[in-house]
Amino acid sequence: MRLTPALVVFTLALSLACGRPGKEGDGGGLFGDDTGDDGTDLPTLADVPNAVAYLNNDTQGRHYSELAHPGDVCPQGWTHLGGGYNTVACTSGKPGVVALLDETVDGDHYSTFDQEGEVCPEGWEYIGGGYNSVACHKAGNEGPPVYIDQDTDGNHYGDLPHAGEVCPQGWTHLGGGSYTQACQAPARWAAAYLNNNKAGVHYDDMENPGEVCPEGWQHVGGGYYTQVCAKDGGGAIGTLNKNKDLVHMDELDNEGDVCPEGWTYLGGGYENVACEGAKPGNVLLLNDDVNGVHIDDMDNPGDVCPDGFGFIGGGYYTIACADI
């Protein structure tokens, strides 16, 4: 499996973290009812974004560059959306989530298995390889994976009796994910990875690192040089470093001005800004369109966005496209 930049894993985790609870009038829930036993609304499939995966090899181990068309790396029945940063973006076109794992919950690395897909948890489908990892898919109304390396008390997973203990209470440990642990939210939560709040204060300068989380967000642990904040019923999360005019955040008076109109600035991430959309959805980070045309060869880089996605700004050597 070929390696690609680690930031792909990081931004993928953000782009998949979205969702909101159902509301009255949304229609039947997943199991034929749109309310729980206590009368509260349940999420419906209409609320759940389609599954998106960034892959660099298919389930037979073939790298996308070795195939007749990069989109052939997508699993059968999935749609090619374009090229990410040394990856290919694919969607199932149906509600679901994707987790990128390199170890099982017991710490067994995928390279120790006869078939790397054996790293996927029970009930998850192996769909190919991502960045030094295995892509596992689960259809339906599932909580998204969040990647953390420390718990809310600052304990690293490597210092705990079991790595899965780093996950917040009530969350499910899925396995290891690129120097982190993948923890599945119990419902459709949004997740933002922040290192400074909206006032520009870094979490290292706070009495409690969790104070970096915006009001209404829950601190769930530490991420890759960030703190991870989660919100029940949040919208799509865009991780941007350029606005729609492709002006870099460092060139703006307020880095939050990177966020598109109608999106909420949450704070700064790892060399980017976290913006929350008004409703759930996916944010793609692409540098090639479905025909293989690179953004540098386009008169309007926003043209890289596939049908159903709108241009919202720039990411890490990519263009950000949202389906909300």
C-alpha cells in the first residue's frame, strides 16, 4: 500500500463528522418510527450524509494509478467524485460512515493479516485502502468516527491499560487510526479539531484544554496537535485555509473570514480554520475532477466540484466542495 500525506486522514475525519437529529415532519425513522421511547425525535435517513471514502487502492490491492481510470478504485456501486491529495474520492450515494483503521481493537496491525480487510470491525465492510490504513464502511444511520490520541484528562492511549479507554464514555472503540484511536460517536455528532478558539487563544494557554471548544460543544479528547470538540446535532464541518477568493487565512484580518457565507467559524485547527455548515453534509477536498483535470489547469478551480457539490474555499493543496 502506498503512503500519502497524513493530512488526508486528518481532513477526512473532519469531512465525515456531521449530522443532526430528526425533526417533526421528517418522515419515518430507520426502523419505521421517527420518535424514541421517550418521545424525542430520532435521526432519519434524510438527515444522514452519504458515505464518502478517500482511497488509494481497491480491495484487490491495486493502486488507482495502475488502473485504466482512477475512478475504478471505487467499490462496485460507488460513484467517483474526483481526486483528493494523492487519493480518489468515492461515495456510496447512500447514508453511512467510513472509518480509516490501521489496527484492530486488540492492537493487531493490518499488515499482520492475510487480508488487510480483516482489520475492519465486525459488521463493517472492507472497501479498500486509504493512507497507510484500511477503509471500512458501515451503511445506515451510524455515528461518525472521531480520531483521538488523548482522553479528556490528557492521558495518551499508549499509557492506558487498553487503548480503547481513550474513547469517551458511551462511544465505541473501532481500532487504531494513524497514531490515534478511532472512536465512534453514539449518534450523528459533528466533530471539530481545534488548537485555538475564536479569540485566537491556543489551548496550551488555557487552564483546561477543553476550553478551546465553542459554546455548546463537548470536549472529547486530544487529536493530532489539536483538541477534539463534538456536538450532538451539528452541521457539516469544513476545514479550510482559503476563502472563496482563494485568499489564505494568514492574509485576512480575521481568520474566521475564511468561512463561507452562512457558515459558522468555530476556531483554528492544524494550519486551517474549522467552519460549521447550517445542516449536515459532506465537504470534499479535491484537486482533480472526475476527468482527471487538475485545479491548476482550470480557469476556475471551483469547477473541480462534482455535480451536487458547491465550491466553498480552499483546503490543503485542494479545493473544498460541499453538498449542503
